Amino acid sequence: MFNDKKEREDPEVGGAGMADIAFLLLIFFLLVTTIDVDTGIGLQLPPAPQEDQKPPPIKTRNMMKILVNAQGMVLMGTGEPEPTPVPQVKQKIKEFVTNRGQNPNLSDSPDKAIVSIKTQRATPYNVYIDMLDEVMGAYRDLRNQAAQAQFGKTYDQLKDGSPEKGKVKDTYPKKISIAEPDQ
Amino acid sequence: MGHFEKKSAKTSQDVPTSAMPDVVFMLLIFFMVTTVLREVTLQVKINFSRAENIEKITQKRLVSYIYVGPEKLSGNKLGETKIQIDDSIIEDVSAVQQLMYDKLKEEPKLIVSLRVHDETEFGIVTDIQQELREAGSLRINYSTKQER
């Protein structure tokens, strides 16, 4: 057996290394390929209005009305809406949601607080997104605070579907409603 | 015949590995061929708006896109704001309802991703949202990029 090998060499190229090369290529491309992730602001639309259904009565103090008008101005308030610069929307929403019945003009409890968003036909889209971003930011901050206080983690760190996350979510339910457009 | 040679003594014990690369390449090619990259040619112009508090959509197969923006015309000109679903421009907003209803029947957990040009007037988005509500596909997502 050993004598055989010495006499004539194997003419084939070693093929075993090829598999490694192929694997290496495969892994390289797997790592390098970035599948671009979709990002965006998620929202749940209200179901289509029924024929003879009146909207449930909501106390004015529990409804933060935000109007983004055609000029790209944000008007918000529970009573008479007042012009608000976009960067202040977050703070106002936080105050509104965490009022817990103190200020008679703001919400009874975070559970009852509703943010109602209204737009006009000529409202610029980017202002609307900026405003929505602020509202989402307010809820995110509040949920992070609650999660941090109760479980010592941020809201995102809590596992999806875990009772902890559910609890934080229930503390600050995101109740954003899109107002019916004017006909 | 009648007596067998002891083969095990002579043949090598190694599994032949020379076919390994072929197997790996075949796998590679199989996956390359079966992976469908769903790309649409955009017929409308879209500049994404930016936002900070965004969420990722991890389940991409649930997503269906609606593109809204000024129509791309020949010679780098931009036309009126139009709606594009899949590969075609939708002229009439009311067609959105039927299209989305069909998609919703196929995928009950449908998320409609609205990819809207940032300078669009919101009226057309309101119209689309009304149609989506009629169709019953209520989960929407305003597609935005991370603010830098």
C-alpha cells in the first residue's frame, strides 16, 4: 500500500478544499447582504362607521384634539385648540396622559385618555408625520418610564407577549383615533 | 464465487468528499433561484419622511405597499400625485378598496405600508385610509426612515 503511493502520484487536484471555499463564499454573502428592514409608524385605523351608529360619548377632558391644518400648523388642546410648535407636542401629550384627574382640563386617567387626530385636505404630509412622531414619542417615553420603574428595563427590552410588557402596555394604552374627515 | 474477499482491509475508510462542493453549490444555486426578490419599479417619486419613534416590521410577508407621490414622467418631469399599488398606477381611489379587500382575504393579518412622498397633501392619504377602512384592512404603517 505504501509502496504504491510512492511510485505514482495522484494526478487529481485535492477537491476537499472546494467545499470550504464554497461555504466561505456562502457565509460571506449571507453576512454582507443587508435585507433592508421596513421601518415606519404603525397605526390602527378605526373600523368603518356603521350606518346608524353614534360615537360613544367621551368627556371633553379625556379627548386631546390635534388638528394639523392646511398651513402646516398644529393646533391642539382638550378644549379650545391652541397653536403648538411641533417639538412641544410630546410634552403636552405627556402632561395630558399622566394628569390622573388633577387638572380639570386634562384627562381623568391614562386609560381614558384619547388622542384624536384631524387633518385637512391640504395638510402637508411631513408635518403630519412629524406630529405623529411626537405623539408616538410621548407614549414611548411614558411606557419606558413605567417599564423602568416596575421592572428595571426599557419597554423594548421586555419580551413580546410577556405579562410584564402587557402590564406596561395596559398602564399606558395607546389610544389614537383618526377623526372622521369632513365631507 | 463461493468465497468472498475481505474487502474492508483494502478499501479506505474515508467518505469521498470530492462531491461536497457540488452539493454545496447546488444548495446555493437552489436558494438563489427560489428566492424571489419582490422589487417593484416605482412609477411615482417618493422621498421618505424621517421620524424618530419608528418600529420595525419584522414580518415582511404580511406587508403590502401603497405608493403615493407625483407621477414620474419622461424627461425627469413630475406629474400629478398618483397612487401606485404593485406595478400599476391606480387612477381611481375607489379601486383601492377592492384591491385591498382581495389582499386581506389572502392574508388576514395584512399590514398596509403607506409610502408617501413627503410633500404630498394629506387629502389623498385620507381618501386611501377611508377606502382601507371600508375594505377592513385596519393595520397601517406610515413608512418612514430613521431620523439622523
